[in-house]
Amino acid sequence: MMKLPIAVFLVGAISAVATEEIIKAVESGNSTEVKRILALKVSPNILGTTENFPTPAPLLSIAAFNGDSAIVELLLAAGADINKSSESGENAVFWPATLGHTGTVKILIKKGINVNTTIRINDISALHSSSGEGHAEIVKMLVKAGAELDGQDATGKTALMAAAIGCRKSVVEILISAKADLNIQSKMKGTALTMARDYCKNKQIGSEIVNLLKTAGAR
């Protein structure tokens, strides 16, 4: 039986250490260390697990979660696949859109990321989550980049419904202007109008959203 040279085992061991190191460096935001390790030809497309990503996710997603635009750009320059998804289904734009990291979202969109991937378990997209969180500027960017306005999650809710439930008046205005379907129904037969009326905790804003929707043609 032929024995593999010791050098082969050493290369494998060094590669494993470098992989572990770059995951830690990306997670901690150490751009100098990330740059050093990438220079060793470590793949920018490896998957890693962290406290925020218990299921494997690309380095790009880990950096984007933190809103670390510098490391995002380092990884992209090194050849990271911008549309590589985590094992849960979403790509790197989902978490910065959800968490309000506007600069990071802007970089990813400029580089051509697909803005319509979803979390596999619930079909929630970046537009759903950013709308529900009220990140108006990010919603504008996603819409301009071709986000599916009327995409429905696993319960049938749209981004407009998420905005209505969250009392996100400015986002509702953006989505109305973008021609989102005002009367599409969730699986429970709710609409953006009924959700604004029934679930918006701020009754004043909820009433304003209801009026906006009615004026735009919601039933």
C-alpha cells in the first residue's frame, strides 16, 4: 500500500488551521488578519459556523451580518461567490437588510447580488424582513434592485403586510409607490389593510396606514 508523503498531511493540517483562523477573523472583524489569510490562497467561499450562524454559512454572509463592509469587499475581491447561500437558504444580503446595515447592502447590490433568496424554513426574503423592521432606505434599494414585491412567505404574508403589522408607515408608502399588490391575501385571508388595523400596536399610525392603503385602492 502506497504511503502518502508527510508533506501532504502537513498541507492538509495547515489548510484546516487557516480555515478555522479565517472564520474567526471574519467573525471578529479583523480585516488585517482576513487579508493575511486570503493571501495564503485560502478559499473565500468556505462555509463556517459561528455563534450567529449555528448552521454553516459563507464567510461573506458572516461578514455581512456584522455590517463589516471592509471585509465584505476583501472577500469579494478575493473571488467570493456573491450568491453563495448558507445551508438555511438565504444569501449574504438577507441579514444586513434585516439588521439595517445600509452600506453593506449597497455594496452587495452594486456587485449584483440576487435579492430574492429566502430562508428555506419560512420563505422570508430580505424585502420581507427589512420592511417589517422599517429600514426604509434598504427597502428602496431592494425594490430598485428587483426584489419581488408580492413574494409571500410560508404564511402567505407579503412585505407590505410585514410593514403594516410593524407600523412602518414610510415603508408602506414606498411599497404602495412601487405598485405592490394591495389586496393579496395571506393564508389566513388577511390583507395589508386588515393587518394594519388589527395588529399595528400604535393605533394612531395604524389608522394612518389604513387610510393610506384605502386611498391607494386597498379593500
